[in-house]
Amino acid sequence: MEFVNDIQAKLLQEIADLYTIPTGAYNIRANSALAARNTTPNIDIQSKTDKPGIDITIKDGTIGETVHIPVVVSESGIKETVYNDFYIGENCDVTIVAGCGIDNCGAHDSQHDGIHRFFVGKNSKVKYVEKHYGSGTGTGKRILNPQTEVYQKENSSVEMEMVQIKGVDSTVRTTVSELDKGAKLVVRERLMTHGDQRAESVYTTRLNGEDSSADVVSRSVARDNSYQKFDSIIVGNAKCNGHTECDAIIMDNAKILAVPQLEANDLDAALIHEAAIGKIAGEQIIKLMTLGLTEQEAEEQIINGFLK
């Protein structure tokens, strides 16, 4: 991809599985500037005029299209806040691939805060993939603070895949969702921290419409001296179904705080929360070691399988 350098190209591979220029609509941001953009007859992308960011408009009835909006940072000391708004029409079925990668080889902190708002039309289906990744040998931190707002109209469906596996020193992920009648939300978070990293995930889901539903699940691994907090609340304001779950593996000297919450404001709000934190079972490691793996290899196999 001629519009990015080698480091940025590696980041795009990690966060968006992009090895070549993507087909369809895309907006690629590199070091606080537009690197490349393409629109389609059904998906339009326009730069905001009052602040950094873009407006993505998807026409009614758009089926089977994908829009990529990754961000890469390869210079130390960059700090930016970007505002992206998605207007998804009715009766759509689309995939949105976002994510941010930071490579920091300097002494200054690099930070990207993405503020995303999704307005999802009636009967539409959206899959949203957001991956975060950090690399670089510098002492400066790699900081990512995404904020997401989701507003779902009747009978719409949103599936969110939120992934952070490596290299991010500090993150606070905040997601707020509002669901109308018959709307459905599924969130799958996968997270791993190591070293002295800190990660907080805050989900607030409001089930406002009859027969709306939400399933918010986090699977995480905390290693070394890292810290994680999972804070999820589901508010049932109508006849609805809600489930939130945190399943975590703790290792070394790490710390994990899970705070699942439920608030029922309707007699027919059916809400469930679960939380489990524990270490890797010794018998799992022993079983894999009998197959020829070292103890470290056995641990990695278990962790990889857990985070899939």
C-alpha cells in the first residue's frame, strides 16, 4: 500500500487484516492525517468541518458491503481525538472494521481517542470489529481510549467484536447502547494485559423497547503486574432479556475487578449477570505437558484457546 510506510502497513495488518488496498469503502488515517479514502454508490464518507473525524452514511437496503476505517500512529508524541458518526439506513446488512494501532519508539506518549456514534435504522444488521494493538521499543506509552455510542431502532441487530491482545499500556473503553423494540445487541470482548498495563471496560446497555435483548460477554487474561476492570450494567426498561458476563484468567501479580450490574425497571425485564475469575488449573497444564509441551507452551496454548 503506497500511501503508508512499512511500520504503518504492519499495524494495518494487525488491526484490520489489511495486506492490500481493501475493496469497497474505506477511510485510512495515519499520524493524524487522511492517508486514503474510497466511497461506493451506497456508502459515502465525508470529513467533518467542525472537528477531526468523518461522517459515514450508508443508504437504505445496502447488503453485503464492508467499510474499513482503521487508524495508525507511528510517531512518538501524537495525541488526538477523532469523532466518527455512522448513519446506517433501514434494511441494511453491513460490516464495519475499525481499530487503532500505535507503534511508539520514542520517549513521549502517543494517544488516540476515538469517539464513535452509531445510528442504526430499522431492521438493519451491523457487524462492528474494533481491534487495538501496540508495538515499539520506546519508553513512551501507547494509550487508547475509545468511546462508543450505539442507538438501535426497531428490530435492528448489532454485533460488536472488541479485541485488545498486545502492546497497549493504558485503555479506558466506554460503550453506551440504547435499544428500541425488538433490537438485539451482542458484544464479545477479548482482552489481554501484561507488564504494568491497565485496562478498563465500561458497558452501559439500556433495553428500552419491548422484546429487546443484549448479551455482553468479556473474556480476559491479566498477566505480570497488570490491572483490569470490567464494569457492565444492563438496564431493563421494558419486557426484555439481558445477560452480562466476565470470565477472566489471573496470573502472576495481576489484579482484576469485575463489577456486573443489573437494573430492572419493568416487571418483565429478565436480566442475568455472571462473573468468574481464576487461575489456570494445574491439571490442564499437566495434561498438555504429557503431550510434549513445556509448561510455558502449555500456558500459551490454554490462553490462546480461552481468548478465541
